[in-house]
Amino acid sequence: MVKREYFDEIVGLRFYLALWVAIGHGLQLSGIMEPDNKILKLLLRGDVAVQLFMIVSGFVITNLILQRDETYAPYLTRRFFRLYPVFVIASAIGFAVFPYWVALSTLVPWQTSAGWAAYSQSLAEIEHQMTSNLPAHFLAHCLMFHGAIPNEILNRSAMTFLPAAWSISLEWQFYIVAPLVLLSLRDWRSTVCMTVVFGLLYIAHSRGMLGTYDLASSLAGASGYFAVGIASRIGFNKISEMNLRSIAVAICLSVLAIMFLRDPLGLVIWAAFYSYMAGAKTDQIDGKIFRFAFTNPLVFRTGEASYSLYLIHRPVQVLVGYALVRTVQVTSATMLVAMVGAIVITVLLSLISYQQIEKRGEQVGRALARRSIKFAVTSSAA
């Protein structure tokens, strides 16, 4: 049986996804929100990139649990410290930068461009929440459950401080239940029960019975994407052994996604990526191109820092944009150039963040996980 413990192509994919989100946000800040150009429309689909992040998370966490013989406490400790250090720092930066973001939205000359009024109004509403309900939002973020709270309980909870961090809350929700989900897959009865439970939660969420959310920041509404990732990893070894032509499998999976989904773009991209990841080693030309695109040293190194890139790009863009409007007469084109520069700055900062914050957080998580294992062994022996 073909077994893979590490999927370096996914590291490269994460970089492209984080870059996609950053480019889309740069376009938004440049007043380009409802363009006629199809390429620009695609670049603005950061929601698709986040969907793919969810699928990737389902795949990677499933792989982690399958490869490691680890109890729940060490697993969750390591996952917590993988997310928390950069999340806290980025949220604090986002809180400090947010007033500049609101000011920037009122200073740019494209106030009448399509979609800008709603964008500016949304920022004002979030800032109001940050000032009027700061203790509640602070606590929700400290627990990383801000994305799970409906607006009826804490309005705009998922979006305060750092809007992009709503998906980090979603990741944390998934991390908590992932071992239980995988455990249930060992028996068909528990698999059916688990599927029914999440199905009912999804129906309740989609009908507003669990409250309203600005985004799919609750696991009840986004579990399907994680499920795709879980299923993809569980079936990976068998698909790899089939030695099927990658492009043919990608086309078949894409056609199925298009036939049965109203917005299939995310799954179409995953189908293509997954097919090549499973069969690239048997493809003579296109497989090599795929491997180079996702595993070359430049993409791989920046992909390792994609988490920081995803979280800190928005504050950097806001500060660069604010400095620009305070110094020169801006146009949409000049702002767009500035946003490209902001992304370059963010990539460099994310590489530093990965080395100085993410890696150290992971080291702390591993050390605490080992201590919890030793404590459990000592307690059981006593």
C-alpha cells in the first residue's frame, strides 16, 4: 500500500490560497469590487480560497491523526499552540489598525464606486462593536470561539479586531471535534449517527435556527468542506494505487462538482489539485509541472509562512493605503500599485513571523504535549 506521511504540495497550495485572499483584499481597498473583467472577478473570490483552506485542513488534520498515535490532550495542545500565538498578535495589530481602516474608507476618492458604500458601512459597524462591546468581543477572541457566536448574541462577533480571523475560529472548532469524527468512522453505526448529527446541524444553520452569521464561521454551516478533506485523505492511498491519468480523474471529478453544485469552483480546483497530488509521479510532463509549481523552494518556503501571510496582510495593506492617501492624491491605479507593494512587505514579514513566532509556538506546544503524556503515564502507573 502507498503511504505518505507528508504532503509538501499542500504547503505550496496554502501559499497560493493566502496570496489569492491578499490580492482580493488589495483590489477591494483599491475600489475594485464589482468589475466586469472575469479575471478580476475571480481574484475577488477570496471566499473560494477560504473554502479550499477548510478542505485542506480536513485533509491535513486527518493525515495527522492517522499518522500519530496520540491521545486527545497532547493533540489539542499542539493544535492550540499552532494557532494561538500568531492569532493573538495579529488580532492585537488588527485592533490597533482598525481606526485607520475606517478613516481610509472615508478618505479615498472612489466613494461612489460600486460596493464601496456597503464596504465602508460595514467597517463602521464593526468599529462600533469594538468600542461598545469590547469586553465581550475580547473574551470571545481569547477563546477563539468568536466565529461560533451568532449575531443575535454578539453582533459582528466573527469580524471584529481582524476580519480574516473568523476562519481561524472555524479551524479551532474543527480541531476540537476532528478526533471524535475520525473515531466514529471506524464503525458504520457511529458513522451514520455522526453524519445525521452534522446534517441536522447544517440544515438548522442554513434555515437560521441557530442564529444569523455574517459568514460561514460556525462549524455547523461549514462542516461539508472539512468532510471533503477528510474523505480525500482517507481515500488517498487507494486512489494513488490505481495509477490513473491525473488529468482524466480531475476532469471527471470537476464535471461531477459542476453538475451537482451551484457554486462548484472551490471543489473543481480541489479536484484538479487532488488528482495531480495522487497521480503526479506517474505523469511524465504535466505531473512534473505540477510538482514544480507547488514544491519549488520559493513557493514551499513562503507556503510554510502562509498562516502569517493570511492573518497580517490586511493590517499591512491598511497602513500602506492610509499612508498613501495622507501623502499624495491617490487614484485606484496608484492604490493598486501600493497594494502590490504591501503584499511584498507582508510576505517578508510573514517569513519572519513564521521563524520567530509560529515555530516557537509549535515548540511550546510540543513540549507541553510531551509533559501531558508523561503526566498521564505517571498517573496511570501510580
